[in-house]
Amino acid sequence: MSGKPVTIIELPGIKLFKRGKVRDVFDLGDRLLIVATDRISCFDSVLPTPIPDKGKILNQLSLFWFDHTKKIIDNHVITADVKKYPKELQRSSDLLDKRSVLAKKAELIEIECVVRGYLSGSGWAEYKEKGTVSGIKLPAGLKESSRLPEPIFTPSTKASSGHDMNITETEMRKIVGDKVGNILKTKTLEIYKAACKHAESKGIIIADTKFEFGELDGEIILIDEILTPDSSRFWPMDTYKEGGPQVSFDKQFARDYLLSIKWDKNPPAPPLTEEVIRKTREKYMEAYEKLTGKTL
């Protein structure tokens, strides 16, 4: 189904609210229109080469998970049916179909709620050096990709540009307060455990992921995207073996290529090769199909 990649969303007469690394968000007054483009970011830089259909895959997978977790916590989704969008968006329905969602406008809580069930990435780097992850002491003798005794909550500050900074739970509570901090931690762990149960039944390990929350009418709700290959590490269960990096369904394939060419992680980012683009798209699509049981 791959067509021309969509990198920038322009909607005549509609006010742009924010252009993120991957999503373009439009202001509709009391609601937002969130559109997932085919842009890909690695190491906090947007790459010059997009991944065809990536935005549709991300959006549809997020919608699946929002529905799957709505009994745990409410979310921002109003509808993803373009036929039900406001009249002024109908002229762009072909562009918006499958890659957009009409969402409640919540006030962003400026914390990335990261949860880790396995030791990988920056968590593995910190553990090797200090025996901790985000200040949490872990058992000695763990290896790269080891399953943790229990999932851990490791928040970070949310950066609008540049790198997010890992912080301790205590530091997070100083920013948002104990009441909000309790909700963020509790709901993050609940969503992760429920998602892992489903994913494992489909042959996928969710090694770690991150969530964003917002406040609306005094209630904390889940916003942005959830449990996609952009925000999570997905590993196939049938090849999992602790003691090193894992084969991955997420954008690790693109990250590995960038590391292999010795990019220094400072912008501008280099382009991906045709092979890396194709294989990254295949990984995203395979994760979507395995997790949802659907084809796009």
C-alpha cells in the first residue's frame, strides 16, 4: 500500500499548534487534530529520509492500544473516523485517513513516563557503571537485555528539542507533586503490565516504553502516542536471549545503521539507505500486524 511518503502536513485555513519530531498538531479550538507523518527521528534528530506508511502504522497501532487500555485510564481520543471530522477538514480527508486522530485538548504534564521491564539502552549503560537505573538499585550480575525482577518506573524530563534527561522519581515528584506523581507511576506500570500480557500472547516482548499524560477538567488522561515502535523497544520472543542486544521490531534497525556509519548524533542527521528504509518499514508493519491481528 506504500505511496509517496508524507513528511509535512499543510491544512489550508487550519492553525498549526505544534510541529513535533514525527507529528503535526493542529488547533481546532477546544480540540486538537494530531497527524502522524512518515518522518523518523533517531537520537533526537529528525532524519532527512522518511519511512513510507510509518505515520499510518503508528497512528493505527496507538488507536489499538488506546482502546485496549481505556479501562485502566481514559485517553484523549475523540474519533479517528475522518467522516466525523469537522467540515473544514473534509477536503483533506484522503491525506488524513488512517494517519490522524481528533483529540481532546489536555494540558501536557511535562514528564516522560518511562517504564522498563528489561535492561537495555541508557538503562544498561547506567547499570554497567553504577548498578542502578535512574537511581534505582538493581540486583548484581544482570546482563544486557536481562529481564528485571519487576518493571521499574524511570521518568525523564520532556525536552521540546535536544535530549530528554533521566531523573529520579523523587525529582519527578518535586516537579509535579506527590498526588500527580503517584498517578503517573501507578498508571504507567498498570498500562505496561497489561500491554506486556497482550504482546507476549502475540510473540512480542515489550522491553521498555514511554507514555505521556495530560490534565483535562481535573482528570489525568493518556495522550500523544502509546506502545508504538517509536516509543517502545519490541523484541521477538522466539529469538530473545539475554547477554547482548536483541533483534528488534522498532527503529533500532535505523539506529544501528546510523551507529555503523559513525554518525556523531549531532544534527544534521545523515540519510538512510534504500535498504534500511525498506527494512525499517517492514519491521514497523510486522509489529503492527502481529500485535493487532490486522493488516493496514
